[in-house]
Amino acid sequence: MKKYLLKRLIISIVTLFCSVLVMFLLLNLMPGSPFQNEKLSPEQRALLLSKYGLDKSLPERFFIYLKNLLKGDFGVSYSLAANVPISDLLKAHMPISMILGFVAMVIGSLIGMSVGFFSALAKDSIGDKLCSVLTIIGISLPSYLFSIFFSYTLGFRTGTLPMLFEHSHPVLSSIMPVLSYALPVAAVVCRFTRDEAVSVMESDYVLFAKSQGISGMRLLTGYILRNSLMPVITVIMMLLVGLLSGSMVTEQIFSIPGIGALLTKAITANDYNVVLALTFVYAFIFIAARLLLDVLYGIIDPRIRVSGKG
Amino acid sequence: MSEQTKYTPTEADFQFAKRDAEAETDTVFAGESSGRAAFKAFCSKKRNIIAVVILLLLILLSIIVPYLTGHRYDAQDLDAANLAPKIPLLADDSETVYLTSGTTVRNSYTDLGLENVSYLFGTDHLGRDLFSRCWQGLRVSLLVALAATVINFLIGINYCMISGYFGGKTDMIMQRIVEIAVSIPSLVVVTLMMLVLKPGVGTIILALMITGWMDMSIIARTHTLRVKDQEYILAARTQGAGKIRIIYKEILPNIFGSLLTQAMVNIPSAIFMETFLSFVGLGLPMGSCSLGSLISSGFDNCLLHPYKLVPPVIILVLLMIACNLISDGLRDALDPAHKR
């Protein structure tokens, strides 16, 4: 088990390193620099470049960056908010995206799991069919369509909720973004739960349990629910990763000051330290989640850790 | 224990014991081919048929309509800007405008003296016909999605059949590459690609290709591993088939169905990515249009003229739902064990 854990950990670290390297190279291939202002004379520009260490060679810069990264220092922003440390920017923008994403995840998966489970219990009924139609729609639509829809109906026409994010009413103005994150999640989770529950209910061990006279609540909670929820947790974990990082479009529509919006701004401003830091955060969340899942699987399923395949 | 009896074969041992039509027909495989069975299973569900019809209809309209309408999709007519949708025989073509100061009803056609003209979906702020633009946009979006999916399909299956079949160190290295590629958020890569290269259809396809091939190759690898150790591969190998031959002639046909399902999933996600890019403002250059740019410019105007947003959104929704239904149907039809 220790060997398996160590192997997964090493692979994750190497993956993280490689993604930082790739993003670093890609960003440095990008045309333009943070100091593109035409008013700057060549001398001034050279001065700025040397001040930020941008006149050094690419490998040298990469190692400096890596060394600072290990100390938790992302560097400073160039053009978006001059000389502000990026960790401060992250501190200002991360919480809102993460809170909204997390709340949406909890709401979405609770709705999804319960609806999916009941729809599996009432398989082939009218409710089940209606539910499968709704889930297909929820899965098919991009989440920003929900945002547009809510923003127009609830925000503009009826005026019940603020159209844009207001710091004075954080809860009230979070309702629409959370809903538009949560609905697609609910659809995906609902469908997955239903499919899992149906296949568990048709499995041999549930039939066996039934033949032993186990029925009602005991069959539901002890046999069906537990076995069908395990795989659902995997799906929820992967969806959570996507949600924590915020959505660029939804944050733009509701003008939420989250990291998605920050990334959009940083990209247009050519502020590549910020872009790099955000990319690192995304990659870190993603890889950490994968590692956690692998470890969980290794604990649950001995076959995986023996063969060493994740 | 003592002496082994020696048997000398006679001529009769090499004669067919029974040779007639019955013995020569392979009754096991003369039944239904798996492809036809899957096709039948696919067609037996009503919603699959509906989805295919919707998809074909959309494709057909996107090909034909831009040639049929009297208005070119990029022709501007500033005198006929912001006209509401008007269907010739229906009388009411006025629009209700909601302003902060109150609600007014107005008819741009009579205001501008254009009673004889009609625009099915209305016109945008430059007087371009939204009906032609919607179908032209659908055409561009479909083109991007299809091209990206086909390229992903080719890269993904080749990469992972090779990695899965050869195994060992090759597999290890190739899989680490995929793992790293997957863990870099695709939205970021696409956005950067669009910044580095000149915006255009080709760039979008390239960006979608760079981010999309991993999903396909992960699926391809799982199925290759599943198929790899089966008896017919062993049989092919004992008969001296080379690695390339085994990969393309034995493995590929057997995993093709599952890959096709994944490809159908890929199309909606490519369309989503395209609309997303246009929304963030990194999509196609000005002038050309796609579903994404129509939705995004419709959103900019949606408070005053919501009619501009409705047609492209409905087309997008129909397209996405049709693709998802087809991929579901394909999965159920190709994989009987996976029946829901």
C-alpha cells in the first residue's frame, strides 16, 4: 500500500511540474509583452524588463520561477494591478469562486442524487421518463445558457434578484449564479445515480438479498443505496474540480469578481504571471483531486493497488 | 507400459467424413452480424430516430438556407436595423420594448416605412438578416465541431491503440504524456492558443484538436486493453500477423463502436467550446459568424431586443440535445451489457 501511495504521489508531482513547464513555455511564446505601451522609449522598456528579470534567458527565468513557486511566491502582477503580489490577488478572488462552486456542488448533487434515486425506484413510470427528458436537457445545455435565462427572466423582467453581483447583498445576488452552476451538476449526477441504482437493483446480490426476505428500508439503505452511491462520488469529485475553478462565462455574465473573471482579464492584459499562477492553481486542484481519488480507490479496491494501475 | 502400438495412417483418414452443404455452412456466424444487430437496436427506439431526424434537418438547413434566402448573411442594411421578427402572413410584427422608464410597444417596420419587407428572425444592429446568419452560423459551428472531432478521433485511436497494444515502457511513457496533457485545464490552453495564433476557423479547430484528443485516447486505450488479450488476437498472432496488422485489422474494428459513441459526445463539447470562445471574445474574426458569436452578440442586446437571442439559442439547444441523444442511443445499441 505504501509503495502504491508513493508511486501515485511521485507521478502527481511530476505531472504538476510538467504542466507548469508547458504553460511557462506557451506563455513565453505568446506575442507581446506586459509592457507594450507605445509611450515607453526603448531605454525605459529595457529598464522595466531588467527590473522584473525579464531580460534573463528563458531557462534561467524558469528556474527562478520554480524556486519562488516552492516558497509559495507567485511573483507580482505586471499590468493588471502593478506590483501587487499575486498571492494577494488570489486571496481576493479565490474565495468567492470556491464558495459559489462548493455551494452549487452541494445543492446540485443533493438534488441530483435524490431525484436520480427515486427515478430509479420508479423505473419506467411517467415520472422516470419525465426525469430522463429533463436530465438530457440539463446535460446538453451549456451552463451559460442557464445564466442568460435567469439573468433575463428573474433579473431583468421581474427584477426579483439583482442582475449583477453586489457586495452589499452577497447571498441574494449569489442565487442566480449558484442555480446556473447547480442545474447542470444536478442533471449529470441525477442520470449517473439513476443508472447506477438501476444496475445495482438488477444485480445478483440484491436479488439474493430479496430471496432471503430482506425488504423495505433495510434493502434500500443497506444494499442498494450504499453500492450505487460509491461510483457517484467519483463523478461528483470530478465535477467539483470544474466548479471550484469558477466559470469564465458565468462570472462574466453576473460580473462576479472570481478567478474566472480574473483569468479573462489577465489574458487580455497580457499579464502572464497572473495567468501562470491561475493555471498552476487549476492544475493543482485537478491533480490533487485525481490523487485523492486514486488513493481512495486503492483503499476501497485491493485489485487496483496490487496491479498498480490507477 | 511395454511397447507402444504404432499406428500407420491410411488414405481413408484424410477423407471428409461428411461433406455436404449442411456441414459447410457456418450456422453460428450465419446469423445476424453485430453491426446490423446494433443498427436494429438503435432504430427500435423512437427517440433515436427523432434525434437523427433533427440532426439531419439542421445539417440540411444549414447547407441550403444560406443560398435560398434573398438576404446574404453578411449584407448590411443600416436602414433596416433592429427589425423584429416578421412572418409574412401573421399580422402582428410589433415588438414590446421594456425600458426602465416603462414598457412601450412599437413596430419598427411601420416606423421605418418597410411594410413590404419581412425578416423571419428579424435583423441585427447592422441590419443583417438574422435568418441567414443563424443558418450560416450553424454551418460554421458544425464545420468546426466535425473537423475537430474527426481529427481527435484519428489522433486518439492511433495514439492509444499503439500505446495499449505495445504495453510496457512505451505504454508507460505515452500514458504519462496523456496524463499531463489531461491535467492542464483545456479552457486555458484553448484561450492561449487563440491569443498566440491569428483568430479564424483553422485556429479554433487546431485549439480544439490540441485539447480534445486525450479524451478519445483514454477511451481507446481502455478498450484496446480489454480486447488485447482475447483469443482472436492470439489466433492472429500465432498465424504470424504483424503488430500493425493486428492493431488495424483485429483491434480497430472491435473497438470502433465504443469510439464512435465517444465521438458523438465530442461533437457537442466542441460546439460548446466554440460558443464559449466567441462569448469570451476570442472566437472568429469580425464579419464571419458562428452560433457562439450570434449568441454572444444577442446577449449584448438581449435586454432591449431579446428576439435576437432566441433563434440561435434554440438552434444550439436542438443541436446539443440531438447529438447527446444519438450518442446515448449508440452506446445502448452497441453495448448490450450496458442496457439501461
